[in-house]
Amino acid sequence: MVFSKTCEYAIRAVIYIAQKSEDGTKVGIKEIAAGIDSPVHFIAKILQDLSKREIVQSAKGPNGGFYINKDARQKSLADIVMVIDGDRIFTGCGLGLKNCSESKPCPLHSEFKIIRDKIKVTLHSATIGDFNKSLNAGLSFIKER
């Protein structure tokens, strides 16, 4: 597990919303929670944070709900991670040491740096909109089967 549980839910929710709102539809909180196997109250708080940071958009009223606009579809998964977990995954020590650095490395420093750099490249290159094709084709999923 690389991400916090909150971050995992956030990524799944954003991908779910992007898929469901591709045609302009707005998705309700209960549908999102059911679609990603998340408690409603937990995902509501996460989506509130993501909305404030313009990762997702929301509309109130009878036809309201969450959606992802064209600009947000171009944001990367790294943007979601930064909102929820900060930059720790990109800069942190593999052992959680505060003073680990190039000049004062922990025993895992060199190996973990390689992994951390691969994660950074992957998350920065994958956009929110990238996943719709594989989800729509049934080649990937975001809910336990």
C-alpha cells in the first residue's frame, strides 16, 4: 500500500466521476460511494476537499452532483495525491526517517529513491481522463468484483 486509505478512495472516486460524467452527467454522492465501495460520509469529505482544489466540480440542486470538467480531466493523478497526502510519496524516506538525505541516507535510501522516482513519473504522466477507455471497455475496474 503506497497511498493512505483516504488517497486510495480519492483516486477511485475521481476516476469514477470522470467516467460517469464524460457525457456531461452529474453523479450523486450515494452513487459514487456505491460505485467505489466507500462509506458515503467518508467520500463526501474527500470530495469536498477535491472540489475546493478544483480536481472535481460540483453543482447543487435537483440535477446537481459531481463531475469533471475538460480542464480537470487533464490534471494528473499526482495532483490528487498532492491534495490528499501531500508530497511525502515523492520526497519521503522509505523508512519514514525525517533526516534521510543524499548526504545522510538510510539503509533503503538508494533503492527507495528508484521506486519513488518511478512512482513520480507514473503519477505525473497519468491524467484523470486517461482511464475512461479501459474502464468503458471492461479492461480495468475500480470496484471490487
